[in-house]
Amino acid sequence: MHRHHPLARQAGISLTGLIFVLAVLGIAAVFAMKLVPTFLEYRAIKGAMERAKESGGTNREMQVAFNKNADVNGVTAIGGADLVITRENGTPELSFAYEKRVPLMGNVSLVIDYAGTTDPSGVVAAKEDAAGGQ
């Protein structure tokens, strides 16, 4: 025998549920609008670093090539002087690491550590301390 359900038992989303879902989506959109530009800058830095390596030359020439590429892409997080350039078997390998602080609201910020290298092993070389290890 087939039973009919009363109309009072309707399925769907309530107004409160809809408002909650929209609030969560709104917060996610704000996070995305603040975080996506930092990720795009990171990708631009990686691309500029790879092109600087391809250009070859001395360490200074690679730094200048990086700066030119970074300027074209609007990179402000790091410059050519921030690259760590090592040479193994005469082949230059470039690395970088930096921290990006993204203000979210009020005094709340999100800190993101970005790093990249051209070294096939994937090991990011550490920048030597200019103060002699102090």
C-alpha cells in the first residue's frame, strides 16, 4: 500500500540555512580575493627565476634578468638580490624564500611562507646571513 505524506512535511532549505550558506560563501570569497593575488605573484616570481636561469651569465646578470622579468609582472615581494644562487658542476641553481603577510580584518593577518628553486632535487638553498652567522 502506498502512503501519502502530508504537505506539512516539505523538503528544502530554510531562510536561516540560506543566510548561513551565503555567509560562508561570502567569507570564502573574501579570503580568495586576498589570497589569490599572493599566489599569482609567487607564480610570477617562479617564472622570472626560471627565465633568469635560462639567460645564464654571472650571478649579477641573472639578478638583473630576474629584476627585469619581475618588473614586467609587477612583483614587489622580492628582488634579484634576494635570490640565492649556487653553482654545482658549473650549473647555476636559483632559489628564493619569503614570507607574505596578508591582513584579513582588524589586527588579524595570515602569514604565508613561499619558497621555490630551480634545483632538480627541490631543495631550496638558504640565504647566507650577511652578519656572519650572528
